[in-house]
Amino acid sequence: MATTTKAKKTKPPKPSARKDNPVNVEYEKKAKELVKYAMSQRSADWEALANNLNALGVEITPRGLENKISRGGFSAAFALQCMEALEINLAALPR
């Protein structure tokens, strides 16, 4: 009788944290700086931006907002919401 041997399956690569990728770190820093710069241009503090975001329907506290921005790992949608809340038009986008 002939026997067959199964090929050994290789394990999938270990996932690495998104924060470990230097490119992500660089762009998260840029996103954080963009929001902070926009706030400075409008003389807005965390409370003012949080109030404006809440008016748009984004529920966040001033402290939660500060934490989110300081971590830098927020979505592009959130960055655009911040720009709208600060009344900054990044580009005339078609609606």
C-alpha cells in the first residue's frame, strides 16, 4: 500500500500592530498636526470643537476629543468632520 503524506501547512504571518509601521506613524502625526493647526486658525479649544462636532451629530466630549486627537489614530472621515466643525473648506468637493 502506498501512503501519502500531507504537505505541512505554513502558519500565517503574525499580525503586526498598525502603530509599528513607520509610514502609519508619520501620517498619524500629520493628521494630528492638521487638526491642531486648524483649531489654532479658528482660535478653537477642545470644548469649542467638541460642541461644534456634537452639533454635527458626532457625539464626543472635550476630553474624549483631546484623547482621540493626541493618539492620532482617527479616520479620515473624523478629520473631515473636524474641518467642517471648524468651518474649514479643504476643497470644493462636489455633493
